[in-house]
Amino acid sequence: MNDDGKSLRQSAAKGSAVTLLAQGLRIVLQLVSVVVLARLILPDQFGLYAMVLAVASVASIFLDFGFSMAALRSKFLTNQQQSNLFWINVGAGAILSILVFFLANPISNYFNESRLVGITQGISVIYLIGGITAQFRVKLNREMRFKALASIDVISPLIGLITAILLALTGFEVMSLVFQQIATELTMLLISFFLARWIPVFPRKTEGMKELLTFGAGFAATRVLSYLTQNVDSIAIGRVWGAAPLGLYDRAYRVSVGPITQISFPMTRIAIPVLNKVVDSPPRFISALKEAQLIGTFITSTLLLILAGVSEPVVVLLFGPPWVDAAPILSMLCIGATFRTVQQVSNWVFMVKGLAGDLLKFNLVAQPLIVFCTVAGVWWGPVGVAVGSSIGYGFYWLLSIWWAGRVTNMNLFPLFTYPLKVIIIFSLPAGIVAFVVASVVDANSPINLLSGVAAATCWLLIIYMLSKSIRTDIKKLINFTMIALGRHQK
């Protein structure tokens, strides 16, 4: 490998290490938040908050309108161009904050729940804050200042969590969750502004804006489709079954899909600039994509499927016996989250190639399939919704690989067969073993949990010893990690 290749790989690995460490801490904070607040706030209160977010959060897409991704993937971005994007984001944030505020009553009427008015009006301010923050984070990202971004991603939710706990203890109930979000966004803005050391200039006409706006619009349209797909479950459950079942679903979602969401966008922040440097060399590009799958395939999918196997003792241990009905929901959502994890690399192909239009066309075809599967399950309650959603994301993963390969004229099928092989012989059996052992052990939740995890670990070690290909891939992952830690010099 030449010097440029080594430098590129080291940048990717070190960026991944910092980001994964930060997101690991953030996931811990999120789990602490889920566990502690579940003991302080009733399920129906979480359901009310989830109803509002399911509808109002679409504003966050129009807030950014894909401009952050457009700026991030641009090889050359002038100060004036980024300043123009900043002012567009600020203007959009102000408009959306006002719009969401006045949508409080329609949202309340749709769900037939008067308590949603105050929640919606309270949450509306975050869009203005987010609009101001966006380009400061892009600035840090383009400069590959991953440690700065990592500090923001850890400190901000920590401040939000402390705020929520203090307010919940004093009886604020669901409004504790609203102020948690506001405190998180405000902290993110202040730290981003301080670390970016950038002052935007006043807007004016400049070259190159059309390309940025066009890509941003296409990417935003794709995100709108993704948003509708990802939130149709909450909307359907809230509308048909009410706040309490939605509260159970929401907590299960936070434990399973939530951490994946926390990891996916930061990993995209690293992947796009790195892949952008090798996009003109198909062999290097394909090789980089395969390496990018290592973490998602071996670590994330394995943890998710083991979690699916021990969902009941996990739910009882974390939330308490009253939440036990969330266990089967958690299991099904973990399976869907596995598909989401391994599918992400397909999106990177579209983004790096600048194929926002093709990505939109693909999602116009594929996203409705997920929606159909999800809505079809609503009549069987939250568990049916989770099953339908997971089936939909399984089809979505396969279709995304085929579509990306077709529009780029590259053979991307190994990006499907490789993780599928690992899941079938490594991750999925570990989850099944964990489920069987945790189910037959007649003990309390901690013992059930430890027994299931121990059995799954034994399976993983056996497969590692028996499969040469698995050993080879894990060694690549370890090598990648050592580069990230600065201990590998080859």
C-alpha cells in the first residue's frame, strides 16, 4: 500500500476509534437515561412524548435540507459558500420553530390527546437552535476534528440527562423530556461555536451554490422518505393503540435502534470524507467499503442479536417487571436494527458518488415497502409492528445493494453476501443460544442474563476456532483497531 493509502487508512481508523468511543459513551448515557427516567416517568408519559416527536421531528429534515451533507461531501467549500448555508439553516430553523409551535393543536387533535399541546410548543425551540448549530459542526467535520466532535457528542447529552433527572425528581413528568432535548441542543450549539473558531460572513451571491443546493435538496427528499418510514410505527401505534403501548414500544426502540442511530451518522461523517478520496479508484473504493463493514457486521450485529436473545431479563433488569411486555418488541426491533446496520454502506455509495437523485428514486420504490410491512403489523399491536418493520428492512437491505450496483455499474453483491455469511454462522446462532439458555435457567433476571451472554460467548469462541475465514476477518478488524490506537506501523 502506498503512503497515501496508509495515511488514508490511518485517518479512517483513528477517526472511527474516536467516534466509536464517543458514541459508546453516548450510548451508555442514553441507556442510563432510558433506565433512570423509566423509573421516574410512567409509560404513557413516554408515549405522549413519542407521539409529538413522531410528527414534529420531520421539521429537522427541512431545517438542514441536506446542506450539511452537501457541504461535507464537497471537495472544495469556500467560506462564503458555507456562510450562505449557515444563514439558510438559521432562517429555516426560525420558520420551522414557529410552524411547529402553531401545529400543536392539529397534532393534539390527530391523536385526540390534549396534553400534546404544551409538549409540542415546548419542543419547537430546538429547531432554531439546531439551525444555528449545523454549519459549525460541518466545519469541525470537514477539518476531521473528530475529537472535538466526540466531546460535543458526549457532553451535550450528559447535560441534557442531568437536566431531565433533576426536573423529573421535582415532578415535571413528560416536560422533563422536553427540557432534556432543549438542554442537549443548546449545549451542542455553545460548544460547537466555541470549538469551530469560525464566524460566518453576511450572505451574498457566489459560484457553486447551485450544486450544493441541488444535492442538498435531493438528499433532503430522501431523508423525508426515511423519516416517514422510521416514524410510521410510532404514528400507527399511537393512533390505534394509544400512549401506554407506544410508551413500551418507544423504550424498546431506544434500547435497540437508538444506539444504532447514534453510531450511524457519526460513522457516515467519517466515511464520506475518506471514501471521497478513493472514489475515482474502483478497486480501492470497493476495498474501503468492505473494511467499513467490519465493525457493523462483527460487532454491532452480534451484540444486537445477542440482545434479542436475552431481551426479557434485560427489560426486567433495566426497567422493572411492569415493563416486561416490552421484551418481545425489543427482540424484533433488534433484528430490524441488524439489517439497518449492514445496509448503511449502500447509502455511502450513493452519497460519495453524488447520486442524490438515484438515491431518491431508490427510496421512492423501496421505502413504501417498509411502510407497508410496518403498517400491516399494527393490528397485532406493538409486537406486530416490530415484526413488520424488521421484515421490511430486510428487503430494503437486499434492494439497496442491487440498486447501488446497478447505477454505479459496480459489483456490490459481496457487500450483501459477506455480512449475510457472518450473521448466519456467527451472530444469529449466538443470539439463539443466548435465548435458549436464558429461557431454561430457572433463576432471577441477572442470572438469566449472565447465563445467556456466557453461552453466546462460548459459541462465538467455538466458531472463531473452527472457521478460518472468520479468524481472518476478525484479524482484519483487530488490525484496523490497532491502527486506530496508533500501535500498528506497517
